[in-house]
Amino acid sequence: MVGRQLGFGGTLLATLFFCASLTPSLLPRTWLYQGLMGGITALLGYALGAVAGAGCRALLRGRVPEFRWRRQAWQIMLTGGAILTAAALWYSYDWQRDLRSLMGMDPAISWFPPVILAVTVAFFTVFLLLARMVRLGVRTLVAWLDLFVPPYVGQVVGVLVVALLVAVLANDVLFSGFVTTISDVSSVANSGTRPDVRRPTSAALSGGPGSLVSWESLGREGRTFTGTATTPARLTAFSGGGAVQPIRVYIGLDATSSPRDQAALAVRELERTGAFERPVLAVLGTTGTGWVDQGIADTLEYMYNGDSAMVAMQYSYLPSWVSFLVDRGKAARAGAALFEAVRARWAALPAGARPKLVISGESLGSFELEHAFRDLGDLAARTDGALFVGPPNANPIWRALTVGRDPGSPLWRPVYDSGRTVRFAQRPADLWRPPGPWPPPRVVYLQNASDPVVWWSPALVYHRPGWLEPPRAPGVNPQMNWFPLVTFWQVLVDMIAARSVPPGHGHRYGPIIVNSWAAVAAPPGWTEADTTRLRTHIDAS
């Protein structure tokens, strides 16, 4: 049972799925990732083929004679499969080189087709044996139950019992154990500090003198955020003079017991530092580990010559992809709690004495802050602008805007309501398309056409995505195709390498953040020449 030969339908689909996995996707990948992904997709293909084959046999049993040409069919299928596999492995090297060239990367790579095939076969074999052991367990249990109950009852009960055991093992043992292990490792990492980060000596920074939160409570990413704030000396070197110390407030996960208490503490820390007296106050979203994109923070500080304030709050110390699976609700509650607390204090100020209130977040940080608002209208009514970078496909407002985009605008660069409030961009020129009016408050979504964080969705399993329909965005390989199940895993694997590509591709956004902040929250007197100079400075640093 466990070691019996492979089925015809399963082998056929496993081969086709493996070959499809070798085709290009959004981003280049290594030979090792290709081998692992090939094993997963081949296993999925085998499962589908085996189920389809079993269904056909059940439907046709006794109705048609035994197929005489079974051996010849196997020979044809194996020969054709070997030729197709060899061709796909051969072309996969060129596909990966072309994809790297498309992104301005060195096309010379290590790519070992025989090793890719070996990794795929090894991975496929291990998991197929596990699946067959489960099936053997089902049949053994059913045979034992048949001694006591009618056969159909034994079959139903046996399948349900084994399915329950597998589900409990997968969820409560393997997945929970994995999350616990990741949590333990991340907790240790959260207690560390980057070698180049030092405790602030300014009272304007959380963790510094007089701070309501200790340096230790900030966590690794919080210490990085406040410990690397742009200094007045660096700001003066860029602006020529008049720089002040920027305010950065951060509340770590260990500071207090709940998001509401963290948010209340953040407001008190903002009051202590005088943040509500600055011209601009930014509420920033964080990723799973508590990370804040320094490009988002630094740019705003350079634009205002340090006369700015920003606040962020940690809700987890798990890696973003794990946090996305298990902590999305926590992220949403943290974002809503922080923004509501800050805005309530901001609204209590005299109308003429309020700072410009803006929000920004990258990746899961954008997901976090979107949940503070019902829709785009609510966001525009309660902020002075927003900048979201690389939003995940699960972002509710982003999804509503892309679904409701103006007719004729592509999914990868949607236009909503003629661009009157929100615009989507990959390049600076995109910010000013369409050319109609764009009054404040302005909302910007930065989304690269090849960013798997933006485009990965469970729907890729069964539905061809709109971003693969013509016309395709610049930067998406014209040879990329959609295959059921396969593309789902390709784009999922792409997320592993999403930041290993040049800016403007994948999940790298770089200096366009400067152009976007200039469009959303430029200080009085800011010019296009200032944007160009700051973009050059940020790009160089």
C-alpha cells in the first residue's frame, strides 16, 4: 500500500505541475527555492490527478472493458513527460536570466537543473510516503470498524476519525509548535540591539532622558527607530541651517498590557515631547516585528528640517509573514487604538494650532492603519493625508478601491474617482496621473507591479489575476502565465525574495517615497527642486 507504484493520473499531473512551476513568476528565485517549490507543486498535482483517477475508476467500473493499452499509455506518458521536463529545466535557466535582466540585476546566476530535479523528487517522495501512510491508516481503521458496524458506517467514521487526527496534528501540534518556536526565537531577537544603535541622549526621543518608557521596553525595532533618528547635524548639512531635533515616540510590546494602554501611553509620551506643537505629526504603522521603514521616517524629517513628530507602536515580535497568519486581528486593533487615541488628543487642540496629521505604513503596517477607518471617505475626513507602501492584498480599503476603479484603468495602476483623492504609483510620474484636480487631503498607495506582497492572494489557487491580463505593467515578465495552484505557490515563494531586488521592483520602493511624501505632506515653500535634491540624498544614503 505505502510502496506501491504511482498512479497514472497522479504522475501525469505531477509532471505537468512541476514543469509549470519552472516558468517565470514575478521575481527571480534561487535553484534551491525552485526545487522546494517544484516538490510542493508536483505533490499538489499528484493529489489532484489521483483524486480524478479514482473518481473516473469509480464511475466507469463495470461499464467499460479493462483498458488494454495500459502499458503503451504509460510508455507514451513517461516519454512525453521526460521530454517536457528536460525542456522546461533547460529553458528555466534562460527564463531566470531574462527576469533578472528585466530588473537590472546581474544575469549570471548559479542554476543546477539536475539538482533542482533531485530536490524536487526527494521532497515529493517524502511527502507522498507520508500521505500514503495516512491512507493506510484510514483503510486499517475502516477494516477494523467493519467487524462491528455496517461497511458504509465504518468508512464514514474511519475517514472522519483520521481526518480529525491529521487536523489536530497539523494545527495543534505542528503549526502551533512552529509558531511557538518562532515566537521564542523572535522574543530573544526582540531583546537584542543592533550594534550600530545607541540609546538616545535627547529627551525628544522615546527611551532617552525623561522618557515615560524605558530603553529596554522598546524592543529591538523600537530601539532602532528612536536610536537612529536623523540628527540635527545631518539635517543642517542638507538644509544649510535651522534644524531641530525630530521627535520620535515608540511604545514597545513590553511597555504595558494592552493596545489601548499602549496607545494612551503613546499620547502621554507625545505630550511630554511637545509633539503636538510641531507642524506635522505622523502616525506610523509597524510590521510584525515592530519595524518601521526608515525611508518613511527620514524623508519626513528632512522635509521639515527636523521640526516633525512621529509615533509608532509594536503589537508583535513575530516575523511579518507569521504575524500576518496569526496576529492580523492584533495588528488591526493596535492600529485603530493608536490612531484614535492620537486623533482624540489632536482634536482637543484649537483648530488653528493643530499639526498636520498624516499616517503612513509599509506592508503589514499599512494593513494595521487601514483598520482605523471605514473607507476612503472616512480616511480623508479624519487625516491630512496618507502614504501606504506595498499594501498586502488583504487590505480592505485598498481592495475596495481597486475593485471600484474607473473603467479602463488596469488593476496594477488603478484610477479611482478620477484620482481626486487617492492615487497609485510605481514611478514619480504616476503620482500626477490622471492630470485632473487633486486637492488635499491626498492619499497615495505605492505598489510595484512585481511586488508579491501586493499581489499574493488565496484566490490565485483557482482564479487568473487581473494583473496578468493585458496590458501588463512594465516590470512583469511577458512570459509569465497563470496555472491553477502553481501560480499561488510561485508568488508565495516570491515573497521570500521580495526585498532582494533593486528599488522599483519587488517589495523595494526606495526614493519614490520622497516624491510621495512631497505630494502628500510637503511643508510650505517646498519645491520640485527640493524633492529632486532630497531624493538624490536619500538614494545615496
